[in-house]
Amino acid sequence: MRFVFRMLSLGMLVLAIMAATLDAIQSVAASAPILTPLAVAWSAASPESIAFVADTLMNRVHPALWDPAALWVLSQPAAIVLLVVALLLWMIGYKRRRFAGRFTA
């Protein structure tokens, strides 16, 4: 399972770098900082999946999860949200080192 979480973390990190690169290119072209919200990036990539997630959260889980929590996350910059998700997935898949050391019996 650690391998799966670490690979998912790597995928999220790649997506975060791509989003940050696109924001940097747009910022240089506009001569002003531009940060693309996660909702805009997600709806451009896959509008059906964002509608599915919204429907699932509102109808099957709890409507209060969509209004304050999910809408706040979707309004944040895509690169930052993806970096946080990558960090959380990496932390789940992290293997702790032994306390005593490598060569103890």
C-alpha cells in the first residue's frame, strides 16, 4: 500500500508542477501574478468529474461538506492544493526508520 500512496503522491506532484508552470507562463505574459483556481483547472480538464464529485458530496455524503469546505478548496490556487495533496499522500506512504538504527540486532 505504501507504494500506491507514493505513486499517487508522485502523480499529484507532477500535476502541481504543471499547474505552477502554466501559472508562471501566464504571469510572465500578463506582467501580473496569475493563480488559476482549482475549480477552473479541474473544469477545464474534466467537467464531468467535477459535476460527479459535487453530486456525490451533496446527495450521498452531506450537503454541508460541499458549501463551506469544498467550495473553499476549489477557490484556492490549483498548484498549492495539489502540492498539499501530494504531501499528504507522501506522508501516508512514508516508511519510518527504526529508532535504534540500521545495524542493531
